[in-house]
Amino acid sequence: MDYKDLMVNKNLDSRVFGFHFQKGFTFVDVLIGTFLMLIAFLGIFAAFQLGMKVVIQSKSRIEAIAIAKGEIEKIRNLPYQSIGVQGSFPDGELEPETNITRNQVNYKIERRVDFVLDSADGLSSPEDECPNDYKKVEVKVSWQGRFPGEEKLVTDIVPESLAQECEDVGGILAVSVFNALGQMIDSPLIEIRNPDTDEVLKTATPAEGEHYFALSPATYKVMVSKDGYSSERTYGLDEIAIPERPHPIVLEGQLTEISFSIDKVSSFSVDTLSPWGMAYFSDSFSDESQVAESSNLVVGGGEVVLAQAEGQYQSPGYLISITILPENLVEWDEFSFSDSTPDFTQIFYQVLYFDGENWLLIPDSDLPGNSIGFEVSPVDLSALDPILYPQIRLKATLSTSDGTVSPVLNQWQVSWKNSEPTPIANASFHLQGEKIIGKNESEEPVYKYSEDWLSGYDGHIDILNLEWDSYTFSVDPASDLDLVGIDPSPQPIDLLPDTNVVVSLYLEAENSLLVTVRDSETQGAIFSADVRLFNTNLGYDETLYTDEKGQVLFIPLEEATFNLEVGAPGYEDFSGTVDVSGDVAEVIELERTE
């Protein structure tokens, strides 16, 4: 068989047995292989780490338990009177903490000894003249490193006789912790502190909410707390002249009892608001959708002009708006318009009301000059009684004495106050609870909670971690703001544990400015436009941002003339002045940049 036959047979074998010979691996093959190997090795490494952790922790735990057992045995072999921690009560030979190294691991040994008051002997305070019935010893062994942990052993050591029990001096402080319903709190943190140095002397987290502390005769500061709960403590005479809950005094051989009430914290969601808002009707005449009736006029393209016939403008013509029927109307504000009246042309504006059957002119007795018509913008409508005139229509009469020229009406608008509140940014207020912690030297109450707050840029603030109590909101008169209403009412407002209460504070001032920013073409509100109001002479300079209604309220203000600057992305900046006296509303229309 020659070389050619050999190659033919080789190819035939490869086809028969399904083998396909390649010269090497592609880059993709290498990446996939590497990725699969990485997954496999990561899994093996994670399993190895877990195994190492279990082994190391098990070894450390076994060693810690052995150390703790050894300490317990040493303590059991001490004389009863010697079982105590140095510098604590009961005092004894034991060091508070020591360190020991085993198998290259450093272990920290912490020791604690407490007396236990137990009525099992048939006696309890005050009949039991020796309340320190036996000692509870706790040994905690902890270790650090890559896999830290701790182990704790507890044992009771009983005196040999009543005489030995009564040899120890000191007393018992019983601390009980309840919730708002008078039920015991599980596992509160109770801290016994030195009232002079605030050093923590003893702590406990009793599952039943009550703990007995064996203490040497002295005065102690007691604090109780729990995550997510309110806190309480005792007070010294150096803090409050007449404390409601003074530091307890532990007497020799006596049981001193003290109780506290804590519960889950709550919150207020507070909105600072003006009790009024502004709303608007406007028409820029892009079409006839806002027109109820017209005659001899052409409406569209942002203007109203006289109709033409044979190349001449026909005069007169009139236009009546659709019905303007505000919701929650409090007070009409003003009627404004924008037009151009070349020589020989006029536009007169009037306001109509509905008498139940027809739309008629509001009489001059209620709107002076309405029968003749108005030519100068704006027209003050604030004297109109909102009960007599809950709805209105606008009328414009266009005329010319020269058929080659027509007056042009570009836009008109009516504004009014309503009862929809407007957010007040950066408003200050005070919040005070009814619970007191004592009285001062003048025997005036010292409240547990009394804080000043400032609402945010949107007139909202959440006040968190409040204790259950009855709270009162107030405003400092020096702020020139008056609290004219609150919801819910009346005050004080009860705040129950683990609840959130939404509160609306309605504030007023003698002078304020409500700015509305709109698109000049669409008349839509411009959100988050920056509005700066300032008066150098008064030292006033405030920048606020419009809400979703395109509005922002400056309050309180002095009666004066202010500079006003408005800007928004995609719009031309505006600058001008505004006279503020009373509650003033200003509409700013921004033009889009090209």
C-alpha cells in the first residue's frame, strides 16, 4: 500500500468513526474553557473556605468552652466571700477580665458576679433581712481573628449557711420595664451607671423585662432602652432641680424598686401650608376651544382679529369665553389681558354673570366701569362676592374706524384664590410633648420632648423616633407667621406607639407672594423653575423652586418692592420687580429658547 492509499484509508476511518481532526483551539474555545474551569475552582474554593471556617470555629469553640469550664471550677473552689469582681459589688478576688493564648489564638475572659434575690427561702423584702440569697457567676470567653466568636457559661453558687449569706453587705435594685399598656418588655437593655462619671457599672437584658442588681450602698443612674423603642432614665439634682424620676438610692440590706415605661417609637409627617392657593383660567387663542360665542371675528394662531370682507375689516366683533367655574373658590383676584390697538381701533372688556337663565353684565355697583368696558389691564375682581358670582364669563368687543387695520387680542386670563393649600418651604415651627422629666428652680415643668423644626424645600418634613405622647405644634410669633389651622385637630395630638400621623400646619402672614411660572405658548406649568426674590435694602434674598403646579410661595414678607428673577432649562430668563402688600399673586410666562 502506497502513501496515497494510506491517506485515503485514514480519511475513510475518520468519517466512519465520526472523528474530525482540527489543527488547534479557537480563542472562543479558550475563553469558554477558562470560564468553566473558573466556576469549578470557585466552587471548590468556597467549599474549602466553608470547611476551614467550620473546623477553625469548632476548634476555637471547644477551646473556649474548656477555658470557661476551668474558670467556673476555679471560682467554685474559692471561699464564698471571695467570689466577686474586683472594684464591683459583690467585691472579691476575681479580675473583671484577663487574656490567655491557646494554640496561637488569643482568648478574652470576662467575669461577672451578681447577687440574686430569691423568695425560695420563704422570705422576701422587706421581711428578708439578708436579701442577697446566692451568687450568679457568668464567665464569657471570646476570641477575634478571621472567624471570631464567643461562649458563655453561667452557674449559681449558694452560701453554706444563713450566717454566711448575711455576711455580705449591700442591697438589691429591682428594675422593671413596661410598655404603654403596662405589659412587660422582653429583653430591654438596662444600664446601671455611676451618676458622677457616667461609667457603665452593670448591664442586663432580661427576657422577662425585670432584673435584680446586687449593688453596694450608693446612688445610681439607671437607663433603659431597646432598638426601635423610646428610652427612659433617671435624673440627678444637678440636671433638674426637681426630677420626676430621681436617681435611686440603694441601701444596705434593702430592696429598692424602680420601673420604667418604653414602647415602639412613632413619627409625624408634617406639611407646612398656606390655607389658600391660586388657580387660573387663560386662553392664548391657538384655537376656539375656550370660546363659547363669537361674531365677526377670526380666532386662531395665537390671536383674535376682526373678520374681513372684500379686503376690509368688519366692525364691530365680539368674543365670549367659555364658563369659568372655579372649584373651592375663596375670592376672585383679577382679570388681565394682552392686546394691541393701533390708531382708529379699540377693544373693550367686560365680565358676565349667570342669573339662572341668561348671561348678563355684572352691574357697576359690584364691578365699577363694567357697563362701559375696560381698556387697561389688569381689572381688580377681588370685590366680587364669590357667593353671588360663583361663575363668570369674559367678553371682548373689538372695533375699528379704519377698515384697513384691526385690533389684536393675544391672550386673556382670570385668577382667583381657592381653598387648595400651597406648600410653604423652610417654615419653622415648634413641637412639644406633654410628658415632663421634672421642674426647674422656678417650679416650671421641664418637658421630655421640646424641639424646633424647619420644613424642607417642598414644605414637608418627617419627624422620626418620637415617644408615644400627646404633642402640641406652635409657631414663634417672632417668625411673623401665624398658625391659623391644624389637621388633625384639636391639639394636643395623641401619638400612639408604632404609628405615623400625617399633620397639616396652616400658616399665614400679613404679606406673601405666590409666583406661578408657565410656558408662554402652552400655558402649562413649569416644574422646578428657580425663582429668586430679593431686596438688598431689607437684606432679604431667597431662592425657591416651583412645584408640579409651577408655583412657589414666599412667606412671610415685608411690605415692599422686591426684585424677581426666574429661570428654567430651555427657557429665556425673566427679571423684573413686584410690589408686595398683603397676599400677592404673580404669573410669570417664560418663552422657550430657540
